[in-house]
Amino acid sequence: MRRAPFQSVAQRERQLENARHQEMVREETLKNLGREKLLESNMNREDRLENKRFIRTQMQEQKEREMEETILKVHLTLTCLIANLSEWKFLYQIIDYLCVINSYMTIVYMYFTSVW
């Protein structure tokens, strides 16, 4: 077995100082990596939140467009119904007048047939 060469106290202290310095650099690198990872995670989270906000806004706008379309369809349907009711009312008035005329014609017919 080989023995390690004899080191002076100064050499040993330099080695220990180098080892401490390397350990501090390693710890600082690990801290920086952790910070970068956390920052990247936060950025990814912000991107996801922004995407969710965008999708939510798009969905809200789509819902509003659909509501406007529905309101317009209902308005058009009601307008058509009112127009149809007006037409039916007019037809009802014509039928009513025809019934009155028919009644008069029946009376006239009965008068002339009973007289002759």
C-alpha cells in the first residue's frame, strides 16, 4: 500500500480552503438552479393562467354572440307572429263580414221565398 506523500500544514489548509470554496460554488450553483427552475415554473404557470384567461374571454364573447343571436331570432319570431296575428285578425274580420252578409242573404231569401 502506498502512503500519501507528506503534506505541509499550509498545503493541507490550501486543500481544505479549495474544498470549502468548491463546496460553496456547488451550493451556489444548486441555489441558482433552484431559482431558475422556480422562475421557469412560475413563468409556465403564468403562461397557463394567461391561456386560461384568453380561453375564458373567448368563451364569454362566444356566449354573448350566441345570446345576441338568440335575442335577434326571438325578435324576428315575435315580429312574424304579430304580422301573422294581424293577418288572422284581418281574415277573421272578413269572415265576420261574410257571416253578416250571409245572414242578410238568408233573411232576404226567406222573405222572397215566403212571399212568392
